[in-house]
Amino acid sequence: MATDKLWGGRFSGRTDTTVEAFTASEHFDRRLAEYDIAGSRAHALMLKSCGIISEADCNTIIDGLETISQEIADDRFVWSAALEDVHMNIEARLTEIAGEPGKKLHTARSRNDQVATDMRLFTRDAIDQLQADLTALQYALVDLAEAEADSVMPGMTHMQSAQPVTCGHHLLAWNAMLERDWQRFGDCRKRVNLSPLGVAALAGTGFPVDRNMTAATLGFEGVCSNSLDAVSDRDFILEFCGAVALMMVHLSRMAEELVLWASQHFGFVDLGDPFCTGSSIMPQKKNPDVAELVRGRSGRAVGNLTALLVLMKGQPLAYNRDNQEDKQPLFDSFDNAHACLGVLAAMVPNMIFDRERMRNAASRGHATATDLADYLVRGGLAFRDAHELVGTAVHLAESSGRELDALSLEELRGVSDRINEDVFEILTLEGSLHSRNHIGGTAPDQVRLAAAQARQVLAER
């Protein structure tokens, strides 16, 4: 035979070396080796159970796969680009070790259902890892939120001071975003955890296989129901990378706020020396590089999702070689997210908030103006009328270079005779915070309750 490929019977000449280099994927898909071996082991056991291969051949195959697994673990396995991918490298080595039985492993199987199985196993593990990473970061945020339940800071809209909130409340808002991410991964996992193994190239196989057996062996919850779809579907990768991209957007928003808060202009938080870097020319600099890199790396996650969407949009059924390009975006999205979650989980417990600085910032910008409007509403005014009167009071304060709560009772009564001495109870920062003592509110008691509930959710996972 003029070609040494495992598929070479149809061909009369050797593959061009540039084609070999161009089409080879073993240099990155070797990462799937443990999943490929697990799938092959399950397939061999099923072939034996269904009487397609003998018990002796099955045992020889299993032993050979164990040898290969150890070689890979010990970094002794010899990878070959000429063998194209992880599947052919492992199969070729198995045949060297096991001889004739090794050639029987691919009975009732194609690389199409083989790679689809490997990718689902990888993605399932990736989900489990990212959910664990999220939980670690969430614990850190919840602990810090509880510690900062009474710390006052400015709540902002349009990057303008809006109303006072507690720092703990703000941190729990981050946790709420991450909680949705955790749930989204869990929902995605249900669609990932179905087995395509046993549908062969695209139409199924003529051998009496037991797909439910291999699915159970590999921990899948069921099997893919249509052979054409099973080998060509990459929705599970798109969905996973979509969930990663959205999570990275959340991390980017958090990082953006940390970059702002750590600046001298805000001065709300010290991120800790171990999580910052200096400047090569300016000795005074303490740069929030970790937060900046998390913010920047979100672009890679969005880019990977876009690449995969474009990859799939023009493909007819069933499998096409285009799908070789699904692996690197998937791997990178996972690695990137895993790294970002890990470094944030380490950084958050080291963050120290400047409570006085935050309080001073919250006291600027007439942050309790809405409380004054609510006070007037409780006194019988319609909200729109109260809104207009408070606007007049704010204008009065600004024209004299003061904050709203610095106006005298006489000045406030000049705006509305419905205002009495008790107004100063609600114009304080604490008065504003404590008035919002309801589910989802920023009152310190609600923050502590929400932190306890969030911790219970984490503990029950």
C-alpha cells in the first residue's frame, strides 16, 4: 500500500506533506486523550457484551489502552502529526501493542461519533470545574459582603451619585450575577450530557450495539436520538462558550468597577500588593493589573463564541472537517475562564475597603434627594409634585455650594410647608439605608440576611 494512513486503502499515493501539516490536529486535540481512552474502553466493553468481539480480544484492548494511558501520563507517548489526530495516534499505538485485537476496536464506530463523544466528555468536565470555581469566588464575595454590611458607599446610575447603598449590597449584586452563571452552566450540562457514541459516521451501524450501555459507562444521562444530528451537533459547545462569554462579561463589569474604585480618584479599595504591579518608569504606581487583565480577557471569550457561531452557520449535515476548528476556541474559553475565576477568588479576600472614603463620597451629590421626595409623598403629595419640589431644594443647595442635608429647616420649609423637623432623620445616609429594609433592599439587616441566604445556597450544592 502506498500510504500508511489507517484509512489509506482507498488511496494510491501518499498524502502531501503540506496537507499533512495543514490538516493535523494532534498538537492540540491530544488534550482529549483521556476522554478518547475512556470512550474506547467503554466501546470495547460494549462490543464484548454484545458478542461482537471476544472476551479475550476485549481484555487485550483494555490492557493496551491502560498502557497508552500510562505512557501519556508519563509523557512517554510519541505523537505523530502524520497520524492526524488524537484518535488515530491512540489507535495506531494500540495496534502496535495489542496486535490484531487492536484493529477490532473501531468496529461499529467512526471518528465522527468518537470525537463528538470526547468533546462532550471534555465539556462536561469543564462545566463541573467552572461551577466549582464560581462557588469559590461566590463564597469569597459573600463573606466580604457580610463584613461590609454596614459600610456606606454611593450607589450610581450613569456614573453619577444616585442613592446611598451599602458596600455589602453592591458585592451581593456581583454574587447575584455569578449565581445566574452557575445556574446557566448547570442548565447547559443537561444538554451536554448525552452520548453520541454508537451512531458511527452518520447513519448508525449495522452491528447490534448497545448505546445505552456505553452511555451509562461514561456517565451520560441518555443518548442522542438522531444519528445525523449526533455527529454534527456542536450546539453544546456553542451553548457552553456562550455561557462562558456571558460570565466573562460579568467578570469584566466587576473588574471595571474595581479598577475605578482602586484609583486615587475614588480610593474605595486597596486590592492588595500581591495582586497589583508597578511601573517600569514611575516608582509610585500601583497598577490593578489583575482586574485589568480580567476585563481584557473577556474579549477573548466573546471572540471564541463568535468564531464558533460563524464556524457552524454554513455547514450542511452531517459531519464536516470544519468542525476540527471547534476545539481551540473551546479549550481557550475554558482555560481563560478557569484562570480568571481562580485569580479573583484569591484576590477578593485580600481587598480592604476604605469605609470613610466611601462614606464621604456617598454624602456628596444630594444622594438622599429621593428620600426627601418619598417623605413628601408620605405627607400627602403626589410623587411628581414632590419630585419637582425636591428639585427646587437641590437647586437651592447647589446655588450655595452645599449638600441637600445641609439646608436648614427654615430653608426646607420655604420649599414646602409639609416639611418638619423629622425630615433630618431621613436625610442622613443611615436613615436612607435603614428605610430600605425589605427583600432585595440595601438596608444592613437585609444585606446580612441576603448573605446568609446566599451562603446557604452555596452550601447546598
